[in-house]
Amino acid sequence: MVVRGTGGLIVGLDIGTTKVVALVGAVENGVIEIIGMGKAPSHGLEKGVVVDIGETTESIKRAVEEAENMADVRIERVFAGIAGKHITSINNSGTVSISRENRVITVDDVRRVIETAQAVQLSPDQEIIHVIPRQYIVDGQEGITDPVGMTGTRLEVDVHIVAGSMTAVHNIYRCVSNLGIEIERIVLQPLASSFAVLTEAEKDLGVVLMDIGGGTTDIAIFRRGDIWFSKSLPIAGEQITSDLTVGLQVEYHEAERIKREEGLPRVDDISGEERFEITTISGEKKSVSKRKLMKIMEPRLEELFDLAMGEIEDAGYRDLIPAGIVLTGGTALLKGLPEFVQERYNIAVRRGRTPQGIHGLRDIVESPIYATAIGLLKYALESREIDFRYNKHDRRVPLRGRVGGAAVGAGAGAGEDRWWAANGRRENSIIVKVLRWLNRVFRGTVR
Ligand SMILES: Nc1ncnc2c1ncn2[C@@H]1O[C@H](COP(=O)(O)OP(=O)(O)OP(=O)(O)O)[C@@H](O)[C@H]1O
Ligand SMILES: [Mg+2]
């Protein structure tokens, strides 16, 4: 095997509840060619969260080795996803004044305003994962994406902050570092998936990305091009399968087969009393009506989507998502699901499939199961483009918070991490700590 580092390559590592996927992408002219893929059943996670470090490490190892062999490289750094109900998201804003004489906004001002905006009340066991600037406002003028070089006296920023449990984050770091691999960045899974399947037009208009995997349903809402809301729910495909094991008295793998082959029966199917064959737990062959299957599956799907739509409604976005819902994750493949959601909630629904910019291994690229892993690659690539955008200003903008000992966040690449290491980390951490302390003292208890 030719051993070379992953230098010019990018690696996405999706550590899911049911499977771990490692994808190696080679980038040329802004196009990602997938040159390696490894997949292993996931052991050691429950509802998206690591509960057994040894088992999770072993699953990651298998996926990584397979991808390494296929791509003929040694994986040294990865972009890894994170999800689970420990994730919380908050919208916040920050303001700084520009007091110097020429009033030209600099990269340092942008850094200052981001730092102000990320001073939110978090419970002591939580860490910031992303601080995503949604818009800058210069002297009241809204909708600015890059204020550097403009003149003004007051710079504001609206940000979307994603935080997660320190333990959950550190456990992912532990599993990956056990293999001698560095995490370049931890990325919220539905944010990663959005990079794979959403169009710019959808994100501008208002759209929900719903990744329904095995253990969690992850929601992210986009408007005006950026993420505004995120939430992780602990119901997904595994519960549907479990319901079938009980309702039909079958083993888990038989329930999986039935779910995948039959899907959610439609009203048209059941009117003719259509039936299908199953093997029960006692080994008996039996014919079951599709009406019965529907009666088992529908309540769980209603529960899941009522919960998800409730979250969207409570957050105030129900009327702000004209582009509807884009489904990813394995459960998105459930036959009849988009139609079910569309009819019940009167909203446009489509399955996500990866658009332009990704080549190689077509069946992987087009399946919603791999949206998170592919999205991690696109995230890595596009965040470098943002880095590049800022290069013209001589210095990189460190836009994000910290996780563990490593710089993480959205919208910037590996170079930014090095910048943080050299310039930003200590200052950022002290400022944030002081602001959090002040928050605690003056606003009462921390959540
Ligand atoms: N064709 C199919 N029809 C219905 N369900 C399917 C199909 N293929 C896969 N699934 C379901 O998708 C789920 C796995 O999805 P996915 O691979 O996205 O999960 P994961 O990433 O491992 O988990 P999570 O993201 O929740 O941590 C399983 O419950 C599986 O039964
Ligand atoms: Mg997943």
C-alpha cells in the first residue's frame, strides 16, 4: 500500500447510531471525487451519543481501515459529525462600536463582535460547537455578509449558536484520537447533511432539513441562506423496527426486512386487503394484511412528525418554510414516507439527493443514507472557500468557539485552526469565560 497522508484530501466521518461511514474525497477544481469509502455497523452508540468508547472506537476503526484501503491513503485528520438530544441551539447577537478615526471595519472588529455574540448562558456541562454568523448589521443596515472594509460606527452580528454536552463531545474526540486520528472539526450532523442536499434557493426561501436516521431525527431550519434553528429528537428508524417486532411477533432482522420491502402502506394498498408474507419469531410463515402493517407504523410516524412539526411551530417557523421539508437519513428511504408527510401536514416534501460538485461511487452519492458523510466533505470544502474569501484581507477571521482542546466551528478550514492556535485561542477563551462569569453573577443561575 502506498502510504501518504491525507494532505490534499478531505475525510468525512459520520458516527451514526446504526453505522459508521468514512469517506475520503479528493478535491479538484471545486469538485469532490470520492476515492475511498468504509462502512461498519455501529456498536457503542445510543440515540446518536457514544455510550461505550471501546466499542465505538472499534466500529470507527473498521470503517476507517476500509476507506484507507480503498483510497490507498492513511487517514490522519477527519471532519466528524455530532448529534443527539444534548444539542441545544440559541440565536444571539452582539454589538461593538468602531471608534477609530477612519471608521473602516477590520477583521479584528469582526472577531470582536463574534466574541461578544457568543457570550451566552450555557449550563456548565455544555460547550459551544458552532457560532454561525447569519448577518452583520452596519449602522442599522441589515443583510451584510462581509462587513470588512465598510465604514461605520456600530457593528452588529446575528449568530446561530450550537452547543452540546461536553462529555458527548469529548467522547467523540476520545474514540477518534484512540486511533491516532485528529478531528479537524466537529460539525452538527444536520448542518453537514444540508451541505449535501439543499440548494441555495431552498436555503434562501426557507426550508427544513430533517435527517431521520436510526437513533435520532435531526432538524435544521434554513432561511435567507443560513441556519436559524436546530434540534435533535430521540425518535427514528429503530423505534419503527422495534414496534414491528412487537406488533408482528417477528425477530429484529425480519422486522427490518419487512420495513424496507413493504414501506408504509398507502390507503390505496389496504382497500384491496393486500397481504404479504412474514416469518414469525417461532419460525412460522404467516400472511399479514397491509392494513395491519399500517396500523403499527402510522402511530409511530405520527408521533415522530407531530413532535418535529411541533418543534418547528413552537420556534415560530411554520409559516416561514415555503420550500418545505427535505428528508435525509436511512428512514427517508421508507416507501410512502414523503407522501404521508405531505398529506398529513400539507407541506412540500422531497427526499434529499446530492446535487452537483460530488463525483464517484454514484450509488453512495445519491442515497440519503450518506448525506451526512458527504455533507461533511462539502462542509470541509466550502469552509475553505470562506477562508479563501478572507485571505484577501491578509488575516484569517477566527469565527468560532472551542471544543475540548481543539478549535472547531463552521465556515472556516484547517488554516483557521492554526490561526486560532497562534493568535486567538487564549484571548477568546478568557473573554468568553469573563463574559459568562458576569452573566452568571448578574443574571442569576446558569441554565
Ligand atoms: N429502505 C429503507 N426503508 C426504510 N428504512 C430504512 C431503509 N434503509 C435504511 N432504513 C433505516 O434507516 C435507519 C438507519 O439510518 P441511518 O443510516 O441514516 O442512521 P444512522 O446515521 O446510523 O443513525 P443516526 O443518524 O440516527 O445516529 C435504520 O433504522 C434503517 O432501518
Ligand atoms: Mg445519521
